[in-house]
Amino acid sequence: MSTAPLELVCPAGTPAALRDAIDAGADVVYVGFRDQTNARNFPGLNFSRSELRDGIAYAHERGREVFLAVNTYAAAGDPAPWHHAIDDAARLGIDAVIVADIGLLDYASKRHPGLRLHLSVQAAASHADAIRFYHEAFGVRRVVLPRVLTVAEIAKLTPRIPVETEVFAFGGMCPMAEGRCSLSSYVTGQSPNRQGVCSPASHVRYEQRDGGMVSRLGGSTINIFGAEEKAGYPTLCKGRFKVGDFAGYLFEEPTSLSTGEILQDLAAAGVKALKIEGRQRGRAYVSEAVRHFRRLVDGLADGRPTPDAVTALRRLAEGQQDTSGAYRKAWR
Amino acid sequence: MTAAPRLTLGPVLFHWPAERLVDFYSRIADEAPVDIVYLGEIVCSKRAPFVEPVLPDIIERLQRGGKTVVLSSRALVMTDRESRMVADQIAAARAMALQIEVNDIGALRELAPDPHVVGPFINVYNESTLAWLARQNATRICLPPELPGDAITLLAAASPVPLEIFSFGRLPLAISARCFHARAHGLHKDSCRYTCGNDPDGRTVHTLDGEAFLAINGTQTMSQTCLDLSGVILDLFARGIGHFRLSPQNMDMVAVAGLYRQLIYGQIGPEEVQDGLSRLANGLTFSNGFIHGREGRAMIAARLGDPH
């Protein structure tokens, strides 16, 4: 069976990663500016204005596209960095901006009526009424679905909304509805919505204890690893905690989302585009993930199975473990 | 702006049995010095069938006690069934001439231009979002709990509608499709056995080193600490905030509301409120870090800084 090819939307934290992703077969690369206007506001990451201009040129020469994530919430009293991000992206010929904030959607739709708006996952629009609302109010043309829906729910949703859907296909995953989580700011004062960071490295400490390793965030123990275990980064919701008799990964295991095995189901559910998470990842990781997904997506479009690409993606997954996450109902 | 600060009582976030809710709201109706009471199961649609049969009586009881009732909508809507529940709630609110508190933006599409309240689960971080929502006929907006005081000050100065601040109770920090109460009991959400009902104040989550860290309430993750803004409420009022929300906990909420009432009328100071709350609190500790621009779990003994 042959289906319309899924669009492959790939991350880039640097200009080199953008070129690698394009060369590896990305249809679209998404990026952010080097400030708090995007949800991967990490040191050494992201694009200047001139780097974005060059990146757009590199993509357009090859028939590909670039999206800009402006997906944090503008600060009270100082919307200028967010407005400038949208104005500059429009001026540089961006193919779409990815936005979550109602105030910014209003600004972008009025100031740049021709600019293509995508609704960020950070808006957590998880059902038809919410998605229609953003379409009718601001002309949003695509929604990035929050990582809370099953494939069956997505299949019911897509025919009822007047916009394209993009879903997360690979990489890190939040167990919480995105854009509605203050766990990081409760513990560190730094939030995804405001500062574009979660469980920031500035608040992380590792401590050797009894042959193992303790990882802490803001002074609190997020995990204790045995000598035989690989110590992972203390992202708050991926830690081990105790509740009564339970001790373990209460919110989510430190696994990576992978959809290699369910791409056909996602395509059949009416999904338009697949998103690979990981603007903070290195070039090698991004280009490998993109290359395998390119083969998966092309194989699916041609009706040709590519099980070796699924296996290769599993090797790339965090901690060698992967999960189809909320796409299967049993996850809940 | 409002002549005097008003206290509101947020929706019960925990899974309390229906008979307990009836008793709780009877006392609130007669004794609690709050002007506005929000009602509704906003955390989990599986709990709603237990609550809905007693709601009409609770509404009637509260109205007889002189309270303004607002129906709070679900914070995370995922299924068709949940969408229909929101639509039914909106229809019920219209039939009873009550306002809805919108906690998921989808409800706004069904609702506007009816007057409504925007709840703390809608991301309102700046003036333009505030202005846009006000133009859709919001009559009051409860700001997200993670906003710092300087942002609140700016929003209060710019807001065309009254603002409300989450002021007391465990903070709702995150919501998920996954049920953590079920998971902690080795169950899935579909067969959860309503284990969240055993924890009327939420269930404390400890770190592996034994630190009380967070709390779970079904699909919701909450603060371990209990928010207490008594130290800054008068300051926030002076900056234009007129409504202060007390979120129900498993303690004497009539007494809690009484302490805040005395505070806003200048009869007692913040230290006396804090002493009183500590006696009522069943061992919960308090925090106010977000309002001071710090980590939410911190407790800062200071006045609000000037906006920068």
C-alpha cells in the first residue's frame, strides 16, 4: 500500500546541524534564536539572525524549508525580544513560525498576515475545540499535537480539524501536558514557559556515594544510580521517587520516544508531519536519526518495509530503551 | 478596582467523596467569609460522575448562603467524551445563569462571547494575552501560579478586567494523560480503583533520600508545600489585585478563610495568619517562592520587590 509521504521535521541547534539534517534528508529543519524566545534556550545553542538567513538559503536552494520556534511565553513588560524574533523571521523568509502564546499569535497574525503560523506543542491543544479555536482566532495552519494522545484519538481528531497535524516521532518526551508544567520552576526557579529551560544544568550536581552516583536538581535527589548503572541527567520528571511502597520512575522512565514501528498507523490516522525532538543534540545524533527516519518514511510511502531502520533508531534511543509513549493507551 | 479585597474558594482539586463535598460546602455556605466559590471536577473525568449528582444541591446551598458560584471546566481535555462533558457543563451553566471558569482554551470557543472567568490553567503571561482574553468577554482572570510579583504588578496595571491570584493551597504544577496514583499502585488509569480517593490532601512524593518533594493527585502533580501568600496579599491589593483564591485542602477551610479575612481587614498581621495556618495544616509546610521570583518551594520572609 502506498500513502502520501509524511513530512520529516528535524531539529537543529547549530548551523552545521541544519546543513547535516538537510543533507540527511530532512524536509524541514526547525530552529530557534539564541535567547529566551524558544524552549531550548541552552548555552552554546541556537541561531543568530545571519545564521538563520544562511540556513534558510541553504534549505531553499535544495527545495527544503525552515521553521522558527518562538514557543515560550512573552514576558510582561518586555515583549520586544519575542516581537523581534517574529518580525525578523518574517523578513528573512521563514517558512513558518511555531508559536504557543495567545498574545504572540495575535501579534503575528495582525502584523504579518502572510506568515504561516503553527501552533506549538507548548500550547497543549489536545482536542478539536481547542485546535479550531486557534485556527479561527489566528489562522493557525498546523498544530503540533501534545504528547498525551493515543493513535486512535489522533485518528478521530484529524478529520474534524481544519489544520494539518504534526506529531512527535522520536527523541525526548514529557510525561506532562507541555506548556502546563511548573515542576522545573518549583524546584529551580527556571521554567520552560518563561525562560525556555527545564531542569537547567546550572542547578544540577552529581555526587559520588557508596560506589554509585547521586544526581541532584536544586539540591534535591532526583536519582541514585548503582555502580553498574549509567548515570543519567536529572530531568525532574525522569527521576526515581518514593510513594508509599512504590520506589522507582514515578512519572516516566528515562526512555526515548520512538515511533518507527507505528509510522504506518500515524500516517493512517491522518498525520501530516513527523517531528524529531532534539535541538540540543549533537550533529552526529541528528543526522543519524534523520537518515533512518528518511528511509522509514520513504519505505512507508513506497510500501517497502525497512525493519533495520527501526533497529538502528532503537540503538540511538536514550539508555537503549525506547517507548511509543502516550500513543498506546496502556501508557496511561 | 474592587473596593475591598475579595476571597474566593477554588474548586476542590482532590477526589473527595460526594457526601464529604456536600458537608464541606454546607459549612462554606454558612460560615466561610468567601464571596465566590468555584465548583467542578477539573482534574480527572473519571471522578466527575461521583460529583455531578450532588452539584445542583451544593450550588443551591451556596447561593442561599450568598455566595457567587462559578463552574470550573476541566484542565486537560483529550477525548470526545471529555469534550462533550465540557459542552454539557457550559449548557448547564447557561441554564442556571452561572459563569464558567475556562481552564482549557477549547471551552472558550463554545462559550465566548458569554461572560466567563479565565482560570489559572490558561497561560496568561503578558499584557497582550490579557487584553486579547478580555476582548473575548472575560470578566475576571486568575493568573498562573508561577508568575512572579513584578509580572503580576505590570499585568495588574494594564488589565482591563479584575485579576485573581492563587493564594493558598498546594500548587497545581502539572497535568498529564497518565495517572500517577494508579502508577504508584501498579495499576493503569483505566483500572485505577480510584486510589487517589485515599489521599484527601494529595499523596506526598519523597526523593530516594527521604525528602518530601512533590505531591501527586491522580493525573495532577502538585507542590509538596502549601502556598501561603499572606505576607504579600495587602501589597498585591495595593498594586491592583482584587481577588485572592484559597484552594481547598484537607483542613478547616472555614478557619483558613477566617484568617485571611482578618488579614485583609487589618485585624491581624501576616505572622498571626502564618501561626494560625501552621496549627491547622496537618504538618504541611508553606511556601511563597514564585511570587518573589524564586523557586516555588521557597518561603521568603519579605515584602514584594519593586517591579524592574
